[in-house]
Amino acid sequence: MLGQIVGGLIGGHHDSKKVKGTVVMMKKNALDFTDLAGSLTDKIFEALGQKVSFQLISSVQSDPANGLQGKHNNPAYLENFLFTLTPLAAGETAFGVTFDWNEEFGVPGAFIIKNTHINEFFLKSLTLEDVPNHGKVHFVCNSWVYPSFRYKSDRIFFANQPYLPSETPELLRKYRENELLTLRGDGTGKREAWDRIYDYDVYNDLGNPDQGKENVRTTLGGSADYPYPRRGRTGRPPTRTDSKSESRIPLILSLDIYVPRDERFGHLKMSDFLTYALKSIVQFILPELHALFDGTPNEFDSFEDVLRLYEGGIKLPQGPLFKALTDAIPLEMIRELLRTDGEGILRFPTPLVIKDSKTAWRTDEEFAREMLAGVNPIIISRLQEFPPKSKLDPEAYGNQNSTITAEHIEDKLDGLTVDEAMNNNKLFILNHHDVLIPYLRRINTTTTKTYASRTLLFLQDNGSLKPLAIELSLPHPDGDQFGVTSKVYTPSDQGVESSIWQLAKAYVAVNDSGVHQLISHWLNTHAVIEPFVIATNRQLSVLHPIHKLLYPHFRDTMNINAMARQILINAGGVLESTVFPSKFAMEMSAVVYKDWVFPDQALPADLVKRGVAVEDSSSPHGVRLLIEDYPYAVDGLEIWSAIKSWVTDYCSFYYGSDEEILKDNELQAWWKELREVGHGDKKNEPWWPEMETPQELIDSCTTIIWIASALHAAVNFGQYPYAGYLPNRPTVSRRFMPEPGTPEYEELKKNPDKAFLKTITAQLQTLLGVSLIEILSRHTTDEIYLGQRESPEWTKDKEPLAAFDKFGKKLTDIEKQIIQRNGDNILINRSGPVNAPYTLLFPTSEGGLTGKGIPNSVSI
């Protein structure tokens, strides 16, 4: 240390050399459509001497005047700023910068940037080309830099050499610690666009009590009744009528909801998102207002009417109606519309499920296959007791056990008894009973009229599943304590019984659609991952190897979740308008979160828990599937193992012992905060890993990456291919099963298709729902997929770079295997009657509506 002090005092006497650097950035107007005024103002400021300056920080030479932290060199300035033409589309611009440097200064470990312009810009990287005796030094930045007066502390960026906290060069430690303090904030005040603060809050912003009782929604999180993962804090003031509810921003400002600026969508993603969001709004509003369909304006009269959505195409009308629409939509979206998106505005692409055949979706085989290879392949479980029993409290809910008997199903078991079929692992269940019953009475007071359901299936010798029976249940009319009234339906292909069986399957599909959107998709990926995003930014320095490992898997998640709170999952939002639980939807997801267990999100653990696999050390992934042709599980286990191998290689490079895990103060603070704050309603659960061994770290990081990447891809990007044709996966049912002797029953006999369409999702809801899932199923053009990184120089450590390269090659091999499996005619569940090959876990994709590709993160 004394040598460093002396070096600091005499450093100025050595010959100064010049070190050249390259700064890559995007000025604000490159990302903000056509902000010419901002760019012009910046040039005027530059001419007046207001510069963008850089100061390197030494990792070896201290500065006594700066509390013995790393010495700063003289400021260097962007060169040729005035003369660099910035294109009006998103584009990177490189600038030169020249630093004074001397031998004592040694290798720079960080730099401070000061922006004295009036506009922010996006700083991508700084590369020092040739630091004498040290070679190239690279700083990955990927951050918005606002004018300096917006910040309370200096903006600092570190070189791409990772360090565990205890191995950080002494002269950089204070900078590392102070940067984390800045990112945590102090938990007070309203957040502004330039803030870089990550903090937690409960979901108290879904309702709008100032607009009346019907817009009040329960706060999710912070209570035993409605536990929930935490969201990012915005600090908006409370509503006037309820001090515990956070006020909402107007719909027109939806894009301005606070998330730390570096969590916001990049330009290409925002451009794509806006284009399709607007197109979708246009698609559902205009057909409604123009009563495009003959007969009854709010109903599809036939399946031909539904097909017209994909095979027709309606020109966008101009005039007062168009003006009314544009008045209600944010200006950025209007600009996107005027650019046009190259597609017929009022025509939906044909979903994969009806591309090859318009009717195969109605077969029993396809109905069952989609439980293994559709958009929600994570619910089906093995039947382990017959008849199925409920886990609901009989004190509150009476007898909820199934009324399905052996007589209902034994004639369809290929000669086996129920016990024999169960013992041979041949019986499976899609169970949507217990999750719905507590809410069903209330749900049915809305326009929804539906049932809780249990569906039993038989595994045939050819590997496909055959539906055996569907039980539909309603709460007992005399009260919950009396249990349920249930009716069992069995397959039929003749007469009115056939139409009734098709309706029974539709009620199951409605339940599965709601559970999929609320639980499999929103809760189990979007909501549960956000606390990991927040905790990682608050507790793990950008220098920390685990921050570098996880960072790509959090891209855009806070932004998409904030937009969801604003327009999708809020009171009266798109989700409440399109799925059957309506205003009870989010509250229901909070009750389900009570049963969420972090270690069970690991794919092998999930498969074993559902009884569809058994532990088997002789199998390649440690588990053996009991349904061998289970496309989601087969492809998923390959992806899971590839992720785990990569994470194992990476973590093993930095941690060789339990002691190194335990003494890593940032890692311990991160895990403690995740448990006690981010998922604080579950902090006392015994299943949390203790984070005391490298294996616990490897398992936890593998699970985090799996949830954010492959699990989300599996339940998200198949939405349009399977549910874009809503009769296949209706989201709402509007009337109960027709009973003999009623006009509805007579209609079912005479015109079964019309009766079916009058039972499921109405026309406006269909258009709204299809518009939404078209947005959610698209890959943006700037997507980064599993096995890819934004910057090839994300770390300086060679071994992790080699391990990452190995991971990428493994994923390429998996792609080839998926193509091979999809071409194997013996594996009939891979494509099914609809001829839709299973590609949802195919790692890469091009942009658009592809039904394949695993993005790194929950980014849409």
C-alpha cells in the first residue's frame, strides 16, 4: 500500500503516453424515432464547450486525495462528435477518445463518464486498444447515460474482468460498494425516468378505487391470504380513496411507466412491439364497430365466420372513426401505424393448428396430445388414486372427491381393470378441480358460466393418450359445505351425444386456457422471476461472476411486467376481459402461489412431482419418462441438461469450496434478500436452498435460467399457433351444458356448430384475445436466444468463454435432434392429427411468428 501511495505522489513525473480508445454509443435520436431537436441542441452545447468526458480509474495506483481509492487520470473527451452524422434509424456510432497514461497508472479497472449535454445517450462500450504491457481493455456498458445534473453520484463503469468481492483490487472496492448503494436507493420518493434504482413493492396498483367499487382490486403480496412475488417499486402517490393503493398513470402514458431506464425495451423491440400492439388494437375495435359479420353482430354464426379472420382481410377505413381511435392511442403507436407493418392490417395470420386441416383440432387424439405438446404441457399428471380425491378442506368445501366410476372408463382400457391400468402407469389426469372450486361460485356470478373439471386419459400402446371421461362440477346450490354437483361425460361420435362431448372438451379447454395464462405463464414465469431481477441488480455488483451469468436472462422482464400491470392484468384490462376468471383472475393466482416451491421449478423435479417421470440414475438426465413420447419433456430435458452443464462449468471456475460460497458477502446478501424480501411471503418455507455449497448455487442458477428461458418459451410462443384459432382453446364459456328439454338442447341438435360458438368466447373477446396472443407469440427482430450474448466480450476470463462456446454447440446439436425426432413417424405426439411439429423448445428462431426459439429471458 505504501508503494502505491508513493507511486501516486510521484506519478506525474513520468513520461505521459497516449492511449487511444473507441467509444460505441447511440445518441437519443437514434432510438427515439425522429428527435432532431435534441440532436441539434447537443451540437450547440458541444460547440460551446459542454463535452462528454471520460476519466479512467487505476486499479493499481492510489490517490491520497481520494481516500486511497484508484487514481483518476485527466479527463478525455469524445472526438469528432460534431462531425459524426447520426442516422435517424437505430444505429451505433463510434467515436475516438484519447487518454493520457503513464506506467504507474497501470491497468485501468473502471472509468467515470460525465455527460454535460442536455440529452441522454446509450453507451454501449469503451475499448482501449493498446494499454502498454496490458493490451486491450474492454468495458461493456449497455447503459443510458443522462446529463450529469440528474445524478447524485458519478456514473462509473467497470472493465469486463469479473471478481468475487474478496478478490476485487483494493483500489476498486469502494467504487464497487458505492455503485450498489446507488442502485438500491433509499426506498423513498417517486421514481423518475433517469433513476437507476431497483426496489420492491407489492401489487397494489392493479385496481383504480378512485373510479368506483367495480375497479377495486385486492393487494397481492404482504399477506397470508394473498401472498405474491414482489414487483419493481415506482413510488407513485396513493389513490385518493385508498391510501394503500398506488395511483395509476393514464392509459395514453402506458409506455412511460417507471422501470430503471436500462430495463426498458431497446429501439427495435419498442418499434416491433408498438407496431403489433397498434395493429392488434385496430383489429379488435374496428370489426366490432362495423359489425363485420352478418346475422348477430356479437356472434360467430359458423366456423366459416371464424376462418374469415385469417382468410379474408379488411382495409383500414379513414375518417372520423379512425380519428377517434387515434385520439385514444399513444403518439408513438400512431407513428408506427403510419410506417405500416407490411401486412394486411385487418387480417390475422393462419394459426398452425388449422394450417394443414380445418377440422383435425376437434379429434380426441389432438385434444389429448396438446396436453403433452401444446401451449400448456406442464399440468398433466399420473393418476395415483381412483377415483381422484380432492385436497380441499372438507370442513369448508364438503366432499369434493370425484364421481367418476370404473363403469365410466373400464370398457376403454384395452382389457385392463382400473387398478391394472393404474399400476402399469397407464392412467393420467388433467386436473382443474381444486384450483377453481373456491372461486367458481363467484366466477359464475359474472358473464362466465363454467365448471371445475377433471379429465382422465389412457396411455395407449402406440404412445398416444386417449380421453376416457370428463367430469364437470359446480358448487352445491345449498352452499360450499355441501360439496359439489358433478356430471361425467364420456366420448361419443354419434348424434347429439357427440356434440355434448365436444362441448365437454371445450369446458376443459376453457379451464386449461385460464390456468395457462394466469398460472403457467404469468405467475410461474413473469411474476416469480422479477424478484430475481431486482435482487441481482441490488446485491450483486456488475463485477460479480454470478451477475454476469444471470444478467442476460433478465433482459426486458421488468419492462414487460410493468406494461402488463398497466394494460393486461389490471382491473378491466385485457386479461380480465378475455379469460374466464374475470375480475378474480389475479387474486386466484395469488392463492395458487401459496403452493409455489422454488426447487420444484427445476424440470426433472417437476416431472417427478407430477408423476410423469421417476428418478432413475441410469437414464441420461437422471429421470425416466413414463410417457416416452412427451415432446415438451423430451426436448426440455435436453435443454435443461445443457443449461446445467454450462452453469456447472461456469460456477466451478469461480467456486471450489463451500467456504468460498459462505464468505462471498454479495452472494449471501443476494440470496437472503431474495428469500426475505423478493419472495418474502415465503421466507419461512423449509425448501429454500441455504446457499452454503457450490452445488446449491449451481442448482439455483440452473433453475433461474430454465424459468426465464426455456419454461417461458414453452408456455408463451405456442400461444398463437394453438390458441390463435380460438375454438381450439376458448378462453371463456358463456352458458352451461344444455339440458334435454331446453331450447338450447334443441339448438344443439339442429345446429351443433352454432351452439358450440354461442357457448364459447364471444366475437369481441375472441378478436381481443387473438390480438393479444399474436403480440405475445412474436419474436422481435433484436431477440437474443439461449446460447447467445449481446457482446462477445462479456467476460475477460477465457475458461468461461470456452464453456459458453461449448454450451452454444450443444444447443445446435439439440436443434438437429429435435428436427430428427419431428421426422420420426413412430413418435406420433410430435405432430399429431393437425400436423404441427413440436418446435417450441427449438433454441433459435428468426423474428416474427415462428412457434420456435428460446429467448434468453422473459422478454414478451
